[in-house]
Amino acid sequence: MIIACNENCIYQEEGVCKLNYATFSSGTPLGTCPYFKEKKKEEKNKDGI
């Protein structure tokens, strides 16, 4: 099953939810998704890369 997703979630990749199994709720659901977990911004190293 393909589930479209455009949220900033750790399970979202290229507009599709990549969570392959049911797990415990994140405790901070977004909309109708109980598994939403916000994706952290990648930190740049000291050289700005």
C-alpha cells in the first residue's frame, strides 16, 4: 500500500510514507497520522558543509 505524505516526518521519503510496520503511537500525532515524528534538520559541520 502506498501512502502519500508531505510532512517533515522521519518516515517520509520522496512524498511517500516509508513506515513498513505498525508500532506504538508517537504521542504527538499530526492530523490523521499517529506515527508522525518530526525530522530533525541536519546540522552543518564547522566548515559549513
